[in-house]
Amino acid sequence: MRRSLGAFLVVLLVVAAAGAGWWASRATLTSAVPEEDAAGSASSQVVWAQATEGSVGRSLPLSTTLRQPAVPVAQNGLSGVVTSISPGEVDEGDTVYVVGDTPVRVVQGEEPFWRELARGAKGPDVEGLQRLLIEQGHLTGDADGDFGPGTERAVKAWQKAQGREQTGTVPLGELVAVPDLPAVVQLGESIVVGRTLGGGEDSVLAPTGQREFVLVVTQEQARLIPAEATVEISYEEHTWTGVIASSAQDEYGSTTFTLSGPDGEEVCDPECDVLPNDAQVTLRSQVVIVPRVEGTTVPAAAVHTRADRSAYVVTDGGEVEVTVAGSGQGVVVVEGAGLGPGTRVQLVGGQGAPAPQQPAPQAPAPEPVDEQGDDADSTQGG
């Protein structure tokens, strides 16, 4: 009897445990599914954006260096102690240094002064002297390279204006020819105040007129600059476009890009004469990594692609085929029939609308950072 009662109790406990498990499972499943979903009213909400007028592009603000090597253009022709020096920017007739009380002045000319200039002398050096005398108002007419009576009188007037003895002749060493003026000149190592000169020392160094435009960047900046990038270079109201002609890396990891014009000419051609005639000039620049494109812009998430790589956006009127003209910073410039500023475009597919794939129309390049850490530009108008 006791055995029958025990068996009955065991069966009763098993049945009770099974019932409790069934109830618990029903309660759990019911709470995991919201009533809204069961009724079909909790599907994904459609998100829309509005197309606008704007632009995209990537650029890196840096500086281009114009290098113009300076070479000796004259030797000292005077003996005595250097009493004054005036290197830097000079123009016709300016004094660059003084030996004793004799000033040495610059004159524009290709041929160096190599002799004393006196009545009867003829040649390009005389012509250079005459141009100086004409500019300073001591001689009229044209510079003909013939040292005659008129030139002699003009030299005496010039010497009188300086408070010097009026000899009518110009001794060797008082004039220095510089190919292009104005120019920024340097002085030779021997031309130092207090130094005694004997003659023959390199005295004046000036730019040769050979120009090299270079862009020196760090390793991080070099990685952002593709080989096909262009460089917009500005000086005052002038702007030129340069392209990368060659590159070299130094031992410290910096990269030097040498620039030329788009057709292989000088970057500044044909306006090079507006640039300072200095050994080194720093110019404002923008490295154009992605050319700026203007037009109708939409968020990148609104542009979808099909298996055949054709692109489209979803508008209130349905799918619209588009051509991607440019992209950057999550914004895409697109062209499509009937697509313009104010058009609504769908970002997320929901009920009653297709849920297309949306790989980016272009793989975004790393955002360039300028020397101060600013991001590259990309604008979107309202």
C-alpha cells in the first residue's frame, strides 16, 4: 500500500513540474515579441533627406618654396678696410658695401665691370654706366655705350651729388653689375666690416634667374598626396598651377616634390618677372587632392548601387538613375533627371519601399589634415 502511494506521489510531482515548465515557456515567448510587431505596425521607419546645392573636394594647405640659387656675380676691385655693408634687396645705383670712404654701387648689366671707365671707352659696361646716369637725372638721351663729352659731364655731376671729387672717370671697383634688378643680394665671406681687402675677393652674390619650385612635406602629409595631385600657387593677385614632376626623400623622412607647369614649362610662366628676385621665396599653396566639384549634393547614404554598379537614389517618385560627379566627407554630388535642390531622397528602406544595397559610390580617401590639423574642405549649400 505504501509503495503504491509513493509511486502515485512521484507521478504527481512529474506532471506538476512539466506543467510549470510549459507555463514558463509560454510566458517567456509572449514577452519577447511586442504586440506592435505581432500586429505588423513596428516595421522600420523610412528616413528622408533633402538634396541641396553644394560642392565637394579635398585640398591640403601648404607652402611652396621658390629656390633661386645665388652665385658670385662680381669680385671686389678696391683695396682697404670695409667700413659698411648693405646686403639684401637693392636696386639700380644702391650701395652694397663701402671700402674706406668709397661706395660700391650696383648697376643692372650682364657683363661685369672690368676696367676704369673714362672718356673714349666704348662697350656694354659704358652702356650700363650711362643707364645709371640717365636714371639719376644726370644724362639725357639714349645709352649708346660711347663714353663721350656728355657722359663725362654727367659723371662729374653724379660725383658732385655724392660729395666726391669730380674726376669725370669711374675707377675699377666702384660699380658692380647684377643681371636683374631689383634683386636680393648677398655679400662674399670676405666682405665683413673691419676686414682689410686687397682686391679679387668674391664680393656680391645674386640669384641667377634659374627657378625651382619645391614642396617639402612630412611623411604623414606625403601619404595624402597622390602623384596626380595639382598644386595651386599664389603670389599677390597671381595664381599658377603646378604638377608633381619628381620627388625625393631625405634621411629624416621628409619628401621634396619638385613642381613644373602642366605642360612642363616653369610654374610661373609667363609671369615670372612679378616674383621677388630672392634666393628663396615662400609662396601660399593648396595641394588639390580631389578637385572641387559643384552641383546637387545628397548624403552618401542616399546613393545605392545595383549589381551592375549603376547608381540610383530613391525619391518620392521612385528610383532615379544618377551619375556620381564627386564625393567627400559623407556628401556626394550627383546628376540625375529631375533631381535638384529640394528633392527628397530616401536614406533607409522601409515598408512599401525597396531596401537596396548601399555601398559607397567611391571609396573615401583618408581625410587630409593641414599643418595645423584642420580637416580638408567640403561644403554643402542650403
